[in-house]
Amino acid sequence: MKYLLLFLLLLSQLLASSIDLSTFKADFTQSITDDKNKVLTYKGDILATNSQKALWRYSFPIKKLVYLDKNKVTVVEPEIEQVIIRYINSNFDFFNMIKNAKKISKNRYLTIFNNVKFTINLKDDKINSITYLDEFENKVNIDFKNQKQNIHIDNNEFVPKYDLDFDIIRD
């Protein structure tokens, strides 16, 4: 979860960087490979804006919604009727991190935050994938498809939606 939050912050900043993005919408496949080459795969879609708002809608293997609004993260897990609301303190320097991202090949960039290396791959000037090692040394790869950039996304998309009967955990 910690690195998902870092990734959300990273993506939010990519949207605010010199890459010409104000919004990003895509389908994603997230693969997590452990040291025994066991792979966990998650699928869904993402919406994000350069105002540090994002929504990850996981659809496989379980349904889960992860809302990011600056330093507030809300995770809605409808299958277990639970909502987790967490505020994160971060010294994440968006502009400095992206400014220091190094182009390592034609469509590949490397940036580092909290000693984690994020490799960002572009295709046709769109974010195609992001790869990094999580805190357990698992390789995390997020591939994007059907990317749309700089489209209108209604701010209401980023308002957490859940049944009022769900258990709410504030962390």
C-alpha cells in the first residue's frame, strides 16, 4: 500500500511535469513478481489530474477503489464493506523529482524517490508503463492501455462513493 501511494504521488507529479499532461485516463494491468517468480496480477482503470487527484478502480481479481486527493487517501473495498481513510505526510517534492528525472534512452526515464527507482516508459508520447521494486523487493510493473491525455475529467469522479453502512477505518 505504501508504494501504491508513492506511485499515485509520482503519477500526479508526472501530470504536473514538463510532459505535457493535465489529465490522464487509462486501463491498467499491474503485475507484482516476487523473488520466486510468482506473479500477482491486478486490472482496472485510472483517472488522474495534475491537481493531485487520482482514482484507481481495480476490477480484477477483486473490486477496490483507491481515491487520492493530495494527502488524503480513501480506499473503498465493496466486497468486505469497508472504507479506509488515511492522511499521508510526505516530503515528496514533485517538481524537483521530475526536474531531476534522467532520460536513459529514447522513451525511457528514471526518477528516484525515497531510494526507490521508478522507470517510466513512454510510447507515442504517452505513459506506457512504470516499473519499480517495492519494499519487499517485488518487481512491480504497471502497463497502461487506451491512454487518453489532456481530456476533461469531472471533479466529481474523485469524490469517494460508498454505502453509508460500510465500516469506516480512519488511519
